[in-house]
Amino acid sequence: MLKTLRWPVLALVLLLAWDASHLDLWAMRQVGDASGFALREAWVTKGLIHEGGRLVSYAAMAFIVALNLWPRLLPALTRRERTWWLVTTLACLAVISLIKRASLTSCPWDLAEFGGAAQYVSHWAFGMQDGGGGHCFPSGHASAAFAYLAGGWALARAYPKAARAWLLAVVVLGVVYGLGQMVRGAHYPSHTMWTGWICWAVTVAATLHPRIAPAPGR
């Protein structure tokens, strides 16, 4: 167990260090100014990365559901692996959604220095409103990729090459979605990082339960 938790714990320490550095605002100032964010409505960021990313997420979820309805799609997977994959993915999406709903943190484009009305308040300042719409932390769009990390574990025993490809695709898409939302002014870098870490933590936690975890073979 300690070996399994080592990397998530190290990533958490680095993530907390990023939060403490206040580099979020610095990063946003590189892509926005008092007039807002030039790429907020650009086709690449809004149409391709944002809207297109949602479609990719819907397709991935449809695929996972289909695996549970028609096991012959990937016959070497056990029922336990298929069910675990679906439930863990849904858990990741639910956790991000619940945190986001409770958060009072507004998006960068809501800040006064970027043309909005809000003042910057750390997402660690629980209960403190910033004058904006809130509900922006963590990044919901990044969860359209990171919530699917469980596929790497579910596929590992029977389809190790596919498992590695799935994990690579999830991480790359998560980074792309995060960067796209950052340059649009929709999220700070930390919002994407926290989404990735939370989904990773939920997935790893789900592998530790002996009665529900997928079979070993990673």
C-alpha cells in the first residue's frame, strides 16, 4: 500500500507548493489583461478543445457502458474489471462535480483585473466569497479526461498495451483541456492540476479495496 500511495502523496506535496507560490495569477497574466482573454471565444479553444472535449468524454463513457452491456467488445476483461472501471469513472466525475458545486472560487475571467468584478481569493479560503459567480474550482472540463484514468488499471491485466495507451491519451487530453481552458480565462492552472490529482487519488483508492479492485497484473 505504501508503494502505491508514494507517488500520489509526492504529487500532493508539489501541488500544495504550487498553491503556496501564488503562480496561478502570474500564469493568467501571461494570457490575459484588462480587456480579457483574447482566445476566450477562439474556435480552437472553445470549439475544438472545449466543445470537442465534451464529445470525446461522452464517447468514452458510452464505450465503458457498452463494455458492461456487451462484454464481447473486450472479452478478456472480467465482469469485475468492467464494473470497477465504470463505477470508478463515475465516482471521479461525481467527486469533481460536488466539490465544484460547493466551491465559492470564481473563474479568472471574473476577476476585475481581467475585465470582471471579482477579487482574487485562494480556493483554500473556505467560505470567503470573491464577488464573482463562484463554482469554478476544480476544473470540470479537465475531468472530461482525468476522470477516465481508471481504464489504465482495468485494462492492465488483459490488455497491457491498451492500458498504457489509454493512460497516455487521458493524461495528454487532460493537459490539453487544461491549457485550453487556461488561455480562455476559464481556469487557473491549479484547477486542472487539482482535478487530475483528485481523479488519480479516487482511482488509486478504489484499487486498494480488496473486494472491488480489479485483478492484479499491472
